[in-house]
Amino acid sequence: METEDGLFGWPAPSSPHELVNRFMELTGVDVATALECVDMADGCSIPLQDAITNYLNTHDIVRISHDRQSPPQQESAVVPVVAGQAEVRAKRRLLSPPRCQRPRVSGDDTSDRVGPIASPPKFGRLIPEAEARAAHDIPDGCETSFAGGSGDYRITRRGAIYTCACPSWRNQRLGPYRTCKHIKELRGDEAERQRLVEEGHTSNLDVVRSGLGSRGSATAACATRSKNTGSAADRPLGKAAGSHNPLIEKQVMLAQTWDEGKTSPTGYLMSEKLDGMRAVWDGAALWSRTGNAIAAPAYFLSALPQGFKLDGELFLGRGRFQEVMSVCRSHMPVKAAWQNVRYVIFDAPGAQGGVRERLAEALRQLGAGAGHVARVHEHQVCTGVDHVHKELQRVLSLHPPGEGLMLAAQGKPHRGGRCADILKVKKFQTNDAKVVGYKSGKGKHVGRLGALECKLRTGHRFDVGSGFADAEREDYEARYPIGCVVEFKFFELTTSGIPRFPTFLRIRPDVDPSEFPA
């Protein structure tokens, strides 16, 4: 949360602890309420001054002025007192500003009197716990006191935002749209799931245990769900707190490159390799292959089968890789931008049997109403090497061209990691480039070549960092002198004219460097 220097004439807060104390001083609320409000403002990137102003406007708290030196006093915003509350002379000492900078009530002519520290303002009508439980909810603007294992916790509602005073809700650091076991117990799991889905915050859904916020242990959370819900094959992939889930990456199945001389493709299921963003549906939320949350619109998520895992690509069409990546990596999903995105499914990790059986179950789970969002990818049984070459040529001759092919071994169960049960077939293009610089290596290549800085005949610059043997990274300035021409292979050009996946092949002494711009 942003802070302002000299907020209301006070020095700017220098720590989160001081932010909480400043909020308490300026609003008169208790520490639990201050923690909730400061944390919510932090999750929404709301400046402290705006958070306090919004709080005062929401709770109809009258404003008072402050006097930094001596009368006459000037009217200024935003130091509140709850209307009708008796003044309390007790002064907050912890991290409070000097006495001459403390707020004073407007019209108060007692020079040593500080502004009253009021009791927490009421959010609205207090609903008895029994009444709230019977209704499975509380009205907008109201609150209830809910019994928990360590005492009573206050649950409040403001529109679609529910807050709870329990440590689990406060410590999640997931923004205002979060839940906890008390809110779930009050409203029911399905109602909470629907609320968070509609607001596009499904990554918050399973964070219900105390201490499992961004400071907690995602592994512990998933281990607990594993113990309580059965084997990994029978439950949705556990979601870690916040926007990253390390379990996803471990369970994603990755392809090896097909070697025509080693593996016969006969009997494999063959499909077009899509040029999209890999996405895993764990039954409640979408994740990238590396376990980062994908913020999709509510309509998109609600069309996918709940509690059933899927694996596929978010796809806009051939040649639109950069566009789909831009749309799907945005933290604020735009419905209009997602309208043409389709989730093309090529596996169902939670289903039984081989890939053919898993895809049949995925088709059944999707049903007829999900076509505007998702579809199962088309496959055909490969009859041999010639079939692969013929299909690859067909895909590459499309306009725009496809990326390649995928081969999936039938009868094999799903397993995480890179394996030979799925193979990728790609055909690279080649081109020449002039060496214009170097990038130093990192990790095991420290002191050696990291990448060649190259320039195309078009003037586009890019780096070639793969394709070198370890020995070829030594003495690189002599081996690849500035101005020499190298040949590299790549998959395609981006819309900006930059080669995708460039890989070094060899030096081209037969090509004149003058063909390239200076």
C-alpha cells in the first residue's frame, strides 16, 4: 500500500506496523479492524489516505481537525470520531506522532486534549449467530459474531466482500476477495465457490486454515488436503496460497522430441501441435505449466467441469502465440479479449486408462454447453513414419502454418515430468545472422559464452544461446569474431520479426557480412 509524506500533517509511516497504528489513530478502531482494513487496502494497492477516507465515508464517521501547533485551528480532513461517542483521554503511545502533531477535536480549546480514541465503529446491524446460520448468510452491510475454535470471530459483509477477524482470513494477503473456514461454514462451500468464481478469484478458494497465507506453507496446505481427500489421482490439484502452486509443475506431462530412427510412431495418437499457452485446470482454477495462476473471466471458468482435472492449451489460432500470451497472462482479465480464446484439451490427468480413454471422459465431462469455451483436441491413429511426414507437411503448409505434431502413446497412464509417452514433431527453418556482440554465461557457463548477440539482414537483433557444446563456448571471441556470419535454426518469426527458439548450427564463412546492416 502506498503512503504519502506528511499524511494529514504527520510524518509518513515507515513500516507495516506503523501503518496499522496510524490507521488506528486516525479512525479510532481496534487493532483487528485496523489490520483488516490496512491488509485489504494493501491487496488492492490503495494508498493509506484513500483507505482512511473510504473507511470514513462508508461508516458515516464525522471528521475532526488537527492542530499541529496552536489555535486558531483549521478545518481539515480526515481524523474521525464516531458520532455520539464519549471522548476518551487515553493516548496511544506505540509509534504515535509527537504530542504537538496529535489530532484534536474541532472547537476543543483544551490544549492538551487529544482526539478521542473511539471503540470500533459498527459496520451495521448485528445479526445473531443463530439467525445467520439459519439463513446461511448475513445481509449486506451487517455483521455477525461467529464462534470459532479460539473464540468468537466477527464476520462482516460489504457487497460481495466478506471479512472475518480470524487469523486465517487476515494472514492470507490475497486481496479483499478471500474466504476462510468460518465464512465457508456460514455460507456453505458451494456458495463461497460461486462467489469467488464470479469475482475471478478462485485461487483463494481453498485457503482456509489458519496461517496458510502468503506467509504460510503451501506444501503443508496441500499435504493436509491430501490426507483428508484421498489419493492425488482422485482429487483436484491443491492450490497454493496466492498466485503460485508448485504442485502443478510437478504433475504436468512434458514431451520429448521424436527421433525417427529410434521410435516407431505406429499406433500413437497423432494431433496438431498447437501454438498456444499451456494451461492446467485442477477442477477449480486455471494454472500455467509452471504453476502460476491464470486469471480468466468468470464465464470461462464456470463452463469448465468442477472437480475434474484437464490439461490443454489456451488457443487463439495459428500464428497468434504472442497475442494469446498477452491475453492470458494479464492479471485483470478482459472479457472481450477472451471471447475468441478456446481451451483445447489434449489430456485429462484425473481420469483412468490411457490417453484415448481419458479424452473420452473429458468429452463426457465437458458436455454440450462448453463449446464456447473449451473443446477436446482432434486426434488420429498414426500408421507409420510416412503418415507423420505427410501430416507434418500438411500442417506446415496451412496459412498461417501450424507448429508441428504431437504423438501420444496409447494405453499409458498420465504421469508428471518429461517422458517418452508423448513426443513432439517440429520442423525448423534456418537463416543466417551476423555476430555483433556477446553475452556472458551464467551458472555452469560462468566465464564462457552465454549467447551470441546477432543481427538479421532485416536489422532485427536477437540472441542465440543454445546449440553450443561446452567446448564451443570456450575462447568464444576468437571462435566467433565480431562480424562473422553464423547459421541458426528456428521455428518461426514473431510478429516483431524476431526468430523463435533460435539454435546455433555452424559458422558460415561463405556468406558476406556486408549483406547485413552495420
